[in-house]
Amino acid sequence: MPVATVVSWPARRPGAVEGLWLAFAAVQVLDGVLTYLGVRTFGLSIEANPLVAWYAGTLGPAAGLIAAKLFAVACASILYATARHRTVAVLTVIYVLFAIVPWAHVLHTYAG
């Protein structure tokens, strides 16, 4: 008779490194939502990233943004798994400064 093997997670609490990856993922979700609102409000030409604009134009805004954001999270997951935590931290800050803040400003100022 085969013996079943039980796989379990380590019995430690998530630390700063896991929180960093979660922060990156949360920023991607927020950027996706803000980009979607911006594209729906102002049109596809408002998107400054040509790759994201192509995805959104080809697949539609929702599917294109989901694909782009899942790709970003997948890339960050590879960085996380290979212990490139500082890179994930820098990318998170870059996204906040150059994606979240500008979208929040544009949507607050011009879409109201």
C-alpha cells in the first residue's frame, strides 16, 4: 500500500519579504483599476505605455489590462523566487510614483 505524503507550509509568520511581494501585487491591481478607469473615461490614447495600450487595444481594455498585470505579477514572482527582493521593492516604488500617483491626479482633476 502506498503511503500518502502530506505537504505543509512552514510554521512561520509571513515576513517583510512576503509583504513586499504582496505590496507589488496590490500596486499592480490598483494600477490596473486606475488605468481601466482612465481608458474608459478618456480613451485608449491616454495610456502612456505602448505595450499596455497595444494589449488593451487588441484584447479590449479589461482583458488587455488583466493580461498585462498578470504578466507583471508573474515577472515579480520570478524575481521574488530568485531572491531579487530589492528589485521588487524598487519596482513597487516606481509603479507608485510613475503610475499610481499620475493616474490618481488625472482622474481626480479631470474626471470629476
